[in-house]
Amino acid sequence: MLSEKKCTPVGPVPTQKPVLKWAGAKTKLIPRILGLIPSGTTRLIEPFVGSAVVALNAPVARFLLSDLNPDLINLYTIIRDEPQALVRRLRLLFVPKNNTREAFDKLRAGYNERNLPPVERAAVFVYLNRHAFNGLCRYNKSGGFNVPFGKIANPQFSEENIDYTTSVLQRAHLVCGDFDKPMAEARKGDFIYCDPPYSPLSLTASFTAYATGGNFDHAKQLQLVAAAKKAVRAGATVAISNHDTAETRELYRDATSIDSFPVRRSISGNGSSRGMVLELIALYRPRAK
């Protein structure tokens, strides 16, 4: 039977922050998410790795990290395998002369031609992420990065964060693709954390184009729940984040428990429209034998 967890304090926000700014990143929810990981868990699977902030803070030995966005997986592959080359290129990009609309537009145009070598592409991706509006990652129908210049006073990247991320990713298998394949690999001892594009709060509130072809409709939400139940039957524990709405309550009606809590909306370009909304984490645990 589904149980309801009340919103309670869960401890301080951790210090290991991601390399990227990321709309919807779970930095402030890390203590809540880590509290769901069963003792004895040996591997974290993230089918929607995003900023990778959960992996950066999870006390597990191994990782299977996946995302539909090839730019993310390329970046994490470079951080894992060629971090020094990446840092050298970032030092050249993060200079005052590049913090202008003209420089941003030129680098974005070159990036969207999609012929940059992997290290260069990873570096420009970080540059665009840190200089673009509101930490958004958004693509047009042609696959071009189309977030505008953000007019940020002093954009920076952290070499310390890159170093720490390298140490984590050296224990990770990275996959570019949809959520179904990494979830199908789940076994006993795995914890799967799913942070999919959220169900909309209203008909006009959906933000799902985080990758080319990245629309995540109700049918996809149903497929994710089915994949979660299959992983649980294989012995894994699965947690899924989403908005707390009547639709998602119906989606997760078979969950072991649902934890509901308020969060501050931060993706809106209009500061006056940023407010508190309810989110939830649905938890699926294997049945005790």
C-alpha cells in the first residue's frame, strides 16, 4: 500500500556542486534523495543524469550514468578521460573579452555547426552554459543550441569541481540514449534515481526540450513507470521525481511511498513569477522476501 511521507528537514545541502548550471538541478534536494538509498547499495543508475549532482554526492562504488543529450555525455566523457585538456581550453574561453553578446553569438554559431573536436565541443558547451541565460540548455528543431546571451557579470568555471567530477566519473559507465536501456540493466543492489522532464503544472507550463527530439509526453511518463516496476522486480530500488499533481499521483499510484515537499521555481525568466510549487519523489522498493 502506498504511504505518504511528510515534508521534514533532511539536513544541509552538500558541498559537491556540479560543473554545469542546470535548470531543475537537484542540489538542494540531495540530502532527501540520498536518504532514500538503501544500505548496501553498490551502484547508482541515473537515466537522466543532467547536472550529475546526485552522482557527485552519492556514497556508492559504481555508476551507470545516461542521458539523451549527447552534449552532456560528451562533456562527462572528456571530464573523465581528458580533464587537463578541457581545463586548458576553458582558461582561454573564460576571459573578459568573451563575455559579450558578439563573442557568445560567434562561439554559439561555431558550436552549432557540429564539427568541433570532442574536447573543443565540451569546452564550448561549458562556456555556453555559464554565459547563457538562466542556466538553460535548450535546442531548436534543427538541433542547434538556441539559448541567448545571459549578461552575467563574472561567469566562471571551477577547476576544483572538474577535478572532483573526474574522480567520480572514473568509476562510471557513460551512455548516451533513452532511459529504457540503462534501467533494463538494473540488478539487486542498484539504486535508480530518475529525474525526467516533469509533467506540466498546466497546459502551457511544460519545459521538455532539453535535447533534440526530447519531448517527454504522458506516454513517456507511463513507459518510465513501467521500466521502474521492471527494475524493482529485478531487485533494484527506484526513485522518480516530478511535480506533485493529480496526474503524477495517478502515475505513481503503485509506488511504495510518495514524499511531497515545496520547492522554489527558478526557471521562469520573470522573477515575479518565480514561486513555490509542490514536487514529489515516488519510491519503489522490492518486496521483502
